[in-house]
Amino acid sequence: MYNNLYMPRKVPAFSSLALLLTVNALAVASNASTETPPTKPAITSPNFIFILADDQAWNGLSVPMTKGDDSSKSKEFHTPNIEALATSGMTFSWAYAAHPKCECSRASILMGRTTTSLNAPTRSSTKWSAPATESLANSLKQCNPAYRTAHFGKWQWMQTPTSMGYDSSDGITQNETGDSSDASDPKLLFSMTTRACEFVSQSVKDSHPFYMQLSYYAVHPKAQALTETLKKYEGLVGGGRRGDRALMAAMTEDLDTCVGKLMKQLQALGIAKNTYIIYMSDNGGRTGVLNGGKGNLGEGGLRVPLIVAGPGVRADTYCTIPVISYDILATVLDLAAPKCAPAKGIEGGSWRGLLKDGDQGTITRSIDRLVWHQPVELDHPQSAIRKGDFKLLYEWDTHAVQLFNLALDRGEKHDLSKENPELTTKLQSELIAHVRAGLGDNAIAELESGVKQEGRKRSAPQPKGF
């Protein structure tokens, strides 16, 4: 290069000019090596870790879901790390899953819509009414391309995690995937947590804010736990349909241990104060307190534990305003990119005001009701609606209806439909209209016909009165 630009070809290679240029070049290189390399930009956008337990009942933690109410927590299961999470954040007393079974609940979380508006009323649903581009992860990255996203654990849908916007994932997995053959890794709890920690560390190293969903296989049967954890619960008997009580307790504690590992890593990386942790279950279960359980639309099948901690969240507080899992999409977008509105069809609302002000805060949704639909696995297809304190349960083929005031009757023991005919008619009409708008006239006709739909069987006890 120097020969061509500066010197005749016959000039010796180490002429004074060449030597001067070489010395200058070395000096520049020497100076450059002593300069401080440019620092990576600081991460100002918040991080999110959404921990989704599997089949954990409303009172399945040692954290009371209702302040001062011992029946809203477990006296046998020990979850000290989740207790610490609750102390640092907010516990929601009236948190609901979008569906009483795994698959549809998870679809609703992904897309921020009721299962009927999404046209995902059963696990066989393939033609969702919203595009993958409007999923939580895709929407977040559209609002802020700096975000990196991951999903580890149970998935269960035919749509791939990649199509739903996740940069890292375990792919399409099922319940059986979590049945570990490694005694040191029951329900794949610890290997999942290791992958999660690696993703978080890499995101911090690369200066990217992140959203990560951890869909643990626990505490879904079959129950598995570390041998040393199980020893703590020797003598604990019972369990019924869910299996051995001691094993369930040990599995719950192992899950709690993994939550603790994540919390410690956030502290070690110095990002705890800039990270939201959302802990929830995909559906409810038998509680001994609430009506019904997994698979039906009684409160037991729908109400779930929910704890949120993070920047700006009031510590050691409770919120009694009803929230639901399809709110999570709107909440994450609002906290991550307040000026970025969710897609038009999103039905959930942001928890920002509640996290800041508790019961004095507000939440706004595009629909002023909570709606659930369960057309299969029961003798009669059901839907339910909650507005204010009132919840209406409706059977499509028998047209049976029940109305409850949940503020006064959380166990759904006193049917008020005959005492409040106008409210009953109003809520029933609104519920039917909502389901019809999402599923269409043909689906309504099938529900009302009494013809058994695919997959309908009596595998989950129905709420009392049906």
C-alpha cells in the first residue's frame, strides 16, 4: 500500500518516509491499546420473569392469598422463598386463571384474550382468531426491539415458541416431558432453572432487557421430588386424586427452591431492582374452601395464587381487585413501553395502577367483565361471567343458571338467581353474546344441542348445584 501511494518502486522498502509512516502507525496502535474501551449502554428498560406453576391451587403456598385468612394458605407445604417474594411485593387475593385447564389458559396468556374471543375453547383448537404477531413476546419486541425473550418448560400447543416470538425455548413440550428419569432433577425443575439462569446472565452480558416465561411442570402429577426434600414430610398423609400428600409437599418445596435460586441470581447480577417477577398458576385445584376444582368453572378451578414484585411495586401489600391471567400481556407492555398500545383485540388490562396503589388503583380493560368457557370434559358445557361482586354460571344444553355474590359467598353455596331475576337475565345475555361473538353461531348451536363435543367426558367434578 505504501509502495503504491508514496514511493517509486526502486526506493528501498525501509526508506525514511516508510519508516516514519511505520512509526506513526505503531504509535497510533499503542495509544489505542491504552484507551478505555467504550462501555455498553446501561439497561434502563425493566426485565420480566413470569413463573407459571402447573395446577397449583389457590391455597397451595405457605403465603396466604387473603390477608389474615389462614384458609387461603397451606399449613403443610413450605415455600419460604415465595414468602420472601410476597414480602417484597404484592399478593393478589382475587386472581383468576383464564381457563380451568392447562392448554387454553396458556393460549389466553400468550395472546391476551379470553379463550372464546381467541377461538381457543379446547386444546384441539387450531384456528385462533388472532395472528402470532400479536402474541405477548412478539408485541414486546415490536415495541422495543432491544428485548430478548425466552420460554422454558411446558408448552402444549402446535404453534412453536419461535412463531410466538421467543428467541430461546425448549420447543413444543407436553405434560409427559416433565416426568424426569433423573432423581437429582425431579420434574426437570433444576435443569430448567439452570437454563433460565444462563439466559438471564447472557442477556445481562449482552446488555439486553429480557422477558422470560418459566412454565414449570410442577406441581402437576405425577409428583416427583428430591429424596432429601421428601424426608422432611415423612408422616404427612392423604392426597386423594392428586397422589401422595408428602410427595406433593416435597415437590412444592423443590419448586420454591428454584424460585429462590432465580431471586439470588438477580441479586448477584445487580438487576433485582429492575426486574419484575410474576408468580402465578395456570389453573386452580381443590382447596377445601372454594367450590369446584380443576376442569370446571367453580372458584376452585379458576382462582389461583398471584404475587408480583419489582420496581415501583408496593412491598408487603395485598390487592383485592379481581385480575385475570389474560391481563399479563397488557401489563408487560405498559411497564416495558408505556407509549406502545396493545393490539386492538387485546381484552386484558394493565396492572400498573394496582401495583402502585393497591386497592386505590384502577384497571381498565376493553371489556368490563371476566369471562370463562369450558365446553368439554364435563356432563354439560359451561360458561361463566363475573361483573363486580357477582358471578353467573351457565349450562348451555340445559340452560341451568346460578348467580352468586362472591364478596359474601366465596364458596358459591347460595344461588341468588331467583332473588335477582333482572341481574340474572342481564348477565346471562351478556355472557351468551360474548361467547357467540367469539365462537360463532354454529358453535352456539352445537353447545345448545346437547351433542357430545370432542373430548367431552366427566373427568372433572362440576360445581355444586349442577
